[in-house]
Amino acid sequence: MACDGWRVSSWADGRGGLAILVLGALGVFIGEIRNEERAVDVDLEIPMAINGVNMTTYMTPNKTSTSTSNSSSTLTSRTSRTSRTSPTSPSNSSRPTSTSNQTHTSTSTSPKNVLKKGESFSCPSPYHPSRMVDLELVGIGPEASHLEEVPITLPSLEGASSSSGAVDLWMSAFVTEKRRRRNRFPRIQVCLFVLESYTRLPLENVFLYLEFDPGYGKALIDDARRKIKKLFGDKLKIFSHRRLLAHNEWRQALRNVSRFLPDDKKGELDKQRLMMFTQNDDHAFIDKDTSVLIEGLRRMRIDPSRFTTLYYSHWPELLKLSGKMQSPVRRGSYVVARLTLADSVQICNLGFIKFLIETVPWCNFRQQTNRVDGLLCNEKIAALSPGGTYPPINRLPSNMLLQNIYVPLRELYRKFDAYGVGAHGMRVPAPLLLPMSANTFKYDKRTLQAKMLAVPAVGGPTAWNKGNAFLVREEWVRAMFALYGHKDTNLPDPMYPDFLYKDTPHKPGNEQVVDFGVKSESSRLEDVPIINLSSIEYLDPSPKMDLWMNVYVTEKRSRKNRFPRIQVCLYTLESYTRLPLENAYLYIEFDTAYGDDAIVATQNKIRQLFGDKLKIFSPRRLIAHEDWRQALRNISSPGFKGSTSGHRSSDELRELKQRLILFTQNDDHVFIDKDTDVLVEGLRRMRLDPARFSTLYYSHWPEILKVSGKLFPPVRRGSYVVARLTLSDAVQICNFGFVKFLIETVPWRKLDEKARRVDNLLVHQDLWQLKSSFPGVNVVKVILQNIYIPLRELFRKFDGYHAQHIHTIESLVLPPNANKFSYDKKSLQSKMLAVPAVGGSTLWNKNNNFLIPEEWVRAMFALYGNNDTRLVNPVY
């Protein structure tokens, strides 16, 4: 039974006058409480299926409350709703407002600030919109802010219920032709086009709060409503002719929607129930089928995170944003990102919708909003200036990440006018057309790649891309091709062909971070494939590396020497003879104070140590930039031409990526491991790593383990942890491409074209906590390397790490056979966890909240041959 023209009014009356009319046949309750000053007009049209009979009930929200207020519902008439202003405009005052003059009678045992029926959030007084929202005060803590909530192996989708692909639709929108931009087609027709596309979705219930501008005229509006009812049929459970604005309306609507949901007998409804929660009338479903969408819904239902959402539109923007905060994880046809976004183009679990409506404070919105987008706004994601004022926005700190957001690798929806105007500025994808049959979608690889990579590598008008060094991975593009049915997944065009970091000249007072001619390697670990050890052995049974050492040996040092440094250098080089070396290039300069006889004798011993492997032995260390460049040419393979055109031969590419060099400017980092098994595994993994730059950080073991997760979550691979960092420290095994990049590409101007060590060529701003302008240092903001960190100590600095206040790792002594290494579990655990959880003297640990996982400690025990891998003491 349809009663489109009916409206129900309710007035608050202080004199208690009450008239109740009971329409028994319809089961309709209409309450009127009159007040001469204020008026509320709320109509909620709810088609309800009762005992198999479709009936229509008009329900007025219950205005009784456990909260009392002198003016808690200071509301104006809905007659002014046709006059619309920008949703972020302070002038939109025709809607309900709420003051802070409220008292609450909720019990003290209830969770803090979790709203009950009829309650309003008690806003701080005075409330200033620049204040951070402390979610601890509204009943939620930081959801770990990491993707550890997404296990490496999620439960099998085959084990999920076959009905787990269903979803509800909850839409609240105002359809009008009065928009800032010129309309290409009538917006009422666009809305119908969008809703028609939703009939292809696996919908179970539809809840529409759809308001049409009266300017369309009654005949056109009635016709549109009839078409909408015909589109959804019995699935249409709520069809209100007014969109939601006031906070109390949203809360009442949530209660009404909940009446149509199954009973939460197992306490799983908040996590399992999924809703397409939108306040847009122009995002159409365009995918060729629903298979990818249904996969996403099923993955969301088995995700262990408290809040999960699927961001279904703005496809290229979300893919680029997915890695801005933390490392995204590939899951089938989706990328899972750890973000905080309340944007109204998401499929959300019910718990997240409840959290937005019932728990998050609406103070910045004067208790009203037509969209939930600004309810949660992470300051780093949205590139907000610290301490700024952003009404109406609830600004969250950068480390507050609440959701696992699923981003599809195939375009599911598209905004009708696409993303070429306003804050997006993308020329592709193309806008949609009317009628529906006029739209043709191209699935050739070049068009698909252009759409997927539509957001530029850096810059662009969107705030999301500000400070975002993440680049969409080539692996994702290949997976996207496969999802569109392409058997050949090779890329037709290079990734980001126009992207080149500009070399910023250094001038006194220049505060810009140095950028230079290299593509950011995306700051993420998709470069690291999961490869089992047997395949590594098969592909690379006997990996080799070269040694390139450049040092000055002297007794004149800032600290007192425990042993003669010339003997320490010999001990170090002797330990390197145990390594799988192919060539040795030594630029070793001895202080003339040692005397010619001692120097010549030492040089002869070094020649004996390396024999035919010693290809270069220079008595002068490298300092000038031109000397370094010449030395690089000297050690390059004869066939390496060093092409700069971007088109290298396969031999050149193999040399850049697979040739490995122990590149050091230290004479005192000794190889101490009991065998080379772990080291060789690392060399094999590096050779198979598809990242452009890969290194193995072989010394300063406890420090590098602790810093591995400072910027992004590291990934465990066999006997190694793989971290995404930028470090040019001279205690690494590097692929030749990285060494060449340091010497030939990175600017040396800030180092006066001289360097005894390459450590300062690349110093990451956040890793070292440095200012952007720092004399004698190239401070950078890009992440370049996959750094392999062993879970067993390979090398050790001769004097240990007492300068870093690490005292559990003993200094080495001479002669070499006097060193005794203890492998009991208590000693091993104290070495691995030598860096304190917080604080310490090293800059690496400043603002570093990463803690070494217990799993790594157990793996380390196993690598040292301990069958019992239980911890002897608690971690930290």
C-alpha cells in the first residue's frame, strides 16, 4: 500500500497536550505534541513485510531520551529544506542545531561517550574545531595502526558461506539541478541511471532516504519514485522522501534500519553485516560482472579487523592512496590498506556505521551533516596542516588508523562525471553518458593501464597525493590485466613514464628536501615475492659477491684503541676470506706513521689472503667524486656500457640488479657467524628481488632490527626480515645498480664533491629525525631500497656498540681465536633485544614505536640450532 503524499508531524509541547490517533487496520501510530515555538517535521516511510503482506507504516522517531536539555533539540521547520548551501558551509543553518547546554543521566558503568538511544554527545565547552579528536574518550583505542590485523594467510574463501556475497544499500541523498558545475544531463535522470545500475548488485535490503528538489515538479518526482519502487520491489524496506541531516535523525534511521536486520544471536552482526553506505546519487556500478565485488564482500566478512570497508569508487585515487600511510597487502583481486576514511562511497560493516553515527562526536558539524565524509579525517591522509582549524572536520592524529580498507584491482564503480574536474584533475577515466546503452567500455591494456595510473606519481590537485611517495606496483597492473581477461599481462607502456625527481640545487637556507633522478620504489614491500628456499637454491645454487673496500687505517682516532688498528684491519680482512667472494677491490691507505716496513708487510699479507681474487689493490683511498667515478668504471664488467638512454641490454640489467657487492668504508666490521648459510640465503633472495635497489645490512644487528619497522611494517622472509628504508650506510651488501646510483646519480654538491664514506649521501628525513636542510648531508624523503636484515648476527663491529649504549654485545679481541661466542638462549635474546623499546642514544630510535615481534626471536633461536624456541624472558 503506497501513501506517498502522507506526512507525519510531531511537535514538542511544554504543557503536555497530547493527541493520539490509532489507525488499527494499518497499524500506524501518529503522535502530535504541540509547541508554539519550535517545530520538527520528520517523515520516515517504511514499507514493511508483515506476515507476508507488504504494508506501509509511517513512523515518527521516538523523542523520549535519557538525556534532558533546556534546548537539546533546538530545531527549525523542514519547510526551508529546499534552500541548500554547501555541506561544509557554516551558513547551512536551516537544519537542526544542538547546543551544548545538556545534562545526561546515563549510568557510570556504560562505555564513555557511547551514545544510547536519544542521547547526544556532550561537546566540550568551548569546543574548538582545531582540537584533535581523542578516540580514547569515545570508547575506542588505536586499532594497532598496522596491518598485522590482516594475517598473511586469511581463511580460505571456499570456507566462507555461499551467502556471504549479499549486501544492503543505505542511501541518503538530495537530487537537484542546482550545482556548482554545469550539468551534462538532468540530475534526476542520472540518479535513476545510478539506481538502475545497483539492481545488478547482490542486494538483500534497500534503505533509501532520497529527497528530490521541489523544482522538478510533483509529476516528475512522482514518476521517479514509481520507477525506483519498481526497480527494487520487495527489497525496498525504507523509502523516505527526505534525506538525513540532523544527528538525531541519523540515529533514529540507524534504529529503523536495524529492525530489518537479523537477530544478533552470536554477537557477529556488527562485523558480518555489510552495507553500501552512500550519500551520493552519481556513482554507478559499471563492472562487467559482480564476481570481483562478491569476492571483496566475502573477504571482508572473514577479515579479523574490527572495522572493514570496501572503497568502491574513485578507483585510481584509492590505489595511489593505499600505500601513503603503511604497506598495503595484496589479497586476490584486492589490495588491503590500513587507513582511516569515513568517505560516503564505501561498503562498510555495520559496526563502522554504528561507530560513525553513535560514537564519533558531531560537535564540529553543529550536530548535523548531509555526508559523513568529515566525521573522521586523518591529518596526514588529507594533508592537513598541524594545529589548523578545519570546520566541519574531526581531525585525527596521523597514527590513528582504524580500518582495513579493501581496494579492488578492477574498476567497480565510476562517478558519473568522472574525475576530471575540481580536486581530482584526471583526464581518464571518461565521464559516463545517458542513456546507459550509450556507454562503451574499452578493455584494451593501454586504456586500462592509463586509467589505473591516472593519478600522477607526485603532485596533482588532490590533497591525498600531497606527501605521498607511494607508486602503484607493476604487479598490480599485471593482476588487473588478468582480471580483465588478458592472458598476456606484459605492460604496453612504462610505469609513470613522465616521473622524474628533480635535482634541487642547495643554497644557504634552502629548506627543500633533496630530490634527484630516480623513481621512488614505492615505499612498499610488494617488491618482495614469497619464494620458498628450494626454488632459490635451484635458481642460484652458488651465489657470489664482490668486495669493494675503501678505508684509511690509522691509530689516530677519537677513542682509545684497545688493539693496534692495523691488526684489527687484518683480522677483519681475514674473516672475509670465509665469504663467497669472486673479486676483491681494495682501496686501503695506511697512515705513514706505521712506517714503510710495517705497511709493506701488511700489504703482502693481504695479497696472500685473497690471491687471484684481488683485482684492484690501491694504496690510496678514494675521496674526490671524480676518483669514485673512475673507480666505478674500473670495477664495471667489460661489457657494461652504462647506457643512460633508459634502454639497457639484458646483460646490463643483469649486472645492475644481480651483481652484488660488499660495499664498505669500514676496516673493523668482522664476519663472525658460525657458517655462511644465512648469508648465502640472503644473497639468493637479493638476486631474485624484483626491486630496483636491494641491500643487505650486515652489521649493527640489534639496531637495524629495531629500526626495520620505524617507517613501514617489515616482512619476514625465511632467515631474513625485509624492510622498506633508505640507507646508504657503508656496512651493506648492495646490488651494483645501487652502488652506481650513489656514485653517478646522487648529487655530491652538499658534500663539496668529496666523501670518504657514502653514509651521508642519502639520509632519510623521518628515519634520522633531521631537519630538511642539514650541512654536508643529502636529506631525502623517498624510500628506495628493500633492505634484508638477518635474523642471525653475521658481522660485528670490533669494538661493539658501546657508543650506542648497547652493552649486551661484547667487543671482539685479538688474536681471533680468543673470541668466544655464547649461543645460549638468554644471551642470544639479550643481544637481539639490546635496543630499548623507547628512547636510547641513537637517532634511529627517536619516535620509533616498533617492537621486535616474539616470532622473530623464536626464529632466531631456531637458526642457532635450538629445538626449544620458547622465550627465556618476556619480550621487552
